[in-house]
Amino acid sequence: MGLMLLLFVLLSSLPLAAQERTAVIGARATLSDWADPLEALGTLEADESVTLSATVTEIIAQIDFEGGEHVQAGQLLIRLADAEPRAKLRAAQALRDERLAAVNRLAQLEQRNLAPRAEVEDSRARLRQVEAEIAALEARLANYRIRAPFDGVMGFRRVSVGTLVTPGMELATLDKLDRMKLDFRVPEVELGSLAPGMSLTARSAAFPAARFEGEIATIGSRVDPVSRSVPVRALLANPTERLRPGMLMEVTLARRLRDTLVIPESALIPEGERHHVLRIHEDDDGRIERRRVRVGERRPGEVEILAGLTPGDLVVSHGVERTRDGARVRLLGIVDDTTTVRELLEADRDGGGA
């Protein structure tokens, strides 16, 4: 049974004396947080993302991940066969030991005036040369160890042990998913209403009941001359890692955050471009006053009142079409966040309309 039918049945069951006053349901004009929404479509990117590849040509000797697991920065992921560079390193280290011993011997002879100083300096130069070669070999050996550059989640691995890899060949992906970047575009005319730090919400078709909170991090420095839009990047927290790179998101920006006076949209009486409400005078035995109001923005079920009412004013929200200016009404109750219209009607019906 609809609300209007329920109200009709309720009124029909009242005694004649009680029917002299129209039963209505009221709502108070209250101050509420409000924002003008701006909607857009955006695409997610990982906070950090990298495609792992090798810088040398070599065979894979070891793989320490399967894909999908969390890894820590610096963790070893892939080891390439490195027998040859390690052999070169050991040879260089042996040569360093030999030249270091030669330097020490010549230094002792120089102290006894048995070796010229120039020969000592030459031996030290040769030692520095081999030490530099060792440092270069050690740096080159690091290229045979592929490690995670940051904490993240591994993607699918593309290779197996024994695969010959070449520089630039894709081996795996790594994404940092605890925070996501959301890129979208807004019309040029809205540029003045945007600012870094502005809050927004985002929704995904994959999780229709979830709302993801974020804020604008960066506003693009250029406007596209073709689409007349500006790129915007927001950051979204993603602690549960439900969001993934590449997902399409419906973005709603909260512009012009403010406290404003709000009433139910059902209380409005539109007349062309004008709007009125029926205010209930509680201190005058429920007398109705038809009052003109100036409305602002709307959202589902609610409307912003810019002029004509003050906080706490009681207006008719249901039963508007059954009463008029100057009449006196019987208030069934006041609808709010904890009380619905149906509950008020059913409570009054169960109470016999008293």
C-alpha cells in the first residue's frame, strides 16, 4: 500500500470531529553539510608501477616468486647465471692482493732507502687501478640480481628458469597498491572551482556498494584545446587492495563545501519559477502559513533553501495537497533520520488516530 493510500485510509477512519483537521506529516528545516557535485569518469593507476627487465643477456638461474604475492623493497626476485663475471671478479681480487703485497714490500724498502719513491708510487697507482676494476665488476654483478625496487604486489611472471633473457625483455610487473592514482578530466569551465586537497568519492562497477574516498593531488598545467578539458589526478587510499590499475571509476567531486538549510524535496510547491512551502506554526495551534522560498541545489530527496525559512522551522512534507494557507492541521509526526513516513502513518493508525 502506498503512502498516499495509507494516509487516505487513515483519514477515512477518523471520527468526523477529528476529520475537521487534515492530518499531515512535518519535517524541520535543518542545517546540513552540502556540496555541489561534479561528476566525471576516471582510470586508476598504481601509486608506483614498474615492469621488471634485465640489463644483460644471460640465462635465468633462479626465480623467487610465482606471482600475486607481496614483496619487500630489495627482495631478490630473479638471479641470472653469473659464473663468468664472478670468475673475473675473483681474478681481479687475486691481482689486487698481489699488488697490495708489492706496495707493502716497496714501502718497506723505501723506508730503508733501498727502493726509489717513484717505483713505490707506480705500484700504488697499479693497485688503485685494479681496485677500480673490482668495483666495476661488482657493479656489473648487481645486474645479475633483479630485486624489488619498492614494496608491492608481483604480477604474473613471464619467464622460467633456463630462459635466455635480453636487455629490455619483460620479466614481470610490480605494483604498489596501498594507494592509487585516479586520473580524470573535467571541463575547462570548472577549473576555477577545483583546488588540490578537494575531497571526492569514487565508485566502481566491480564494487557497486562501496564508496572510495580520496582527494585531488594535482591539477594539470594545460587545457586540451580540442576537448576543452583539464586533466586532474586524485589519490585514493586502498588498504584492502580491492582497486586495481586500469579500473574505470565514476568520480564525484564535492565542490563548494558549506553548511546550508535543507528540507525534504516533497515539501516544495512549485509554481512556474517560484517555490512555496507550507509552514506549520506550532505556537499557534498548528496553523498553516504559505511561504515563498528561494531554492538552491538539489540532491536525491532534499533541496537547499537559500531564503524564506530559518533553522528549526516546521514545514508540511506529506499532505501538502490536502491543506491550504490559514488552515489548521493535525500533525501525525515529524520525519527525520530515525523515523520514516510509513512508520508515522502506521503508528497513528494503530493508535486509532488519537
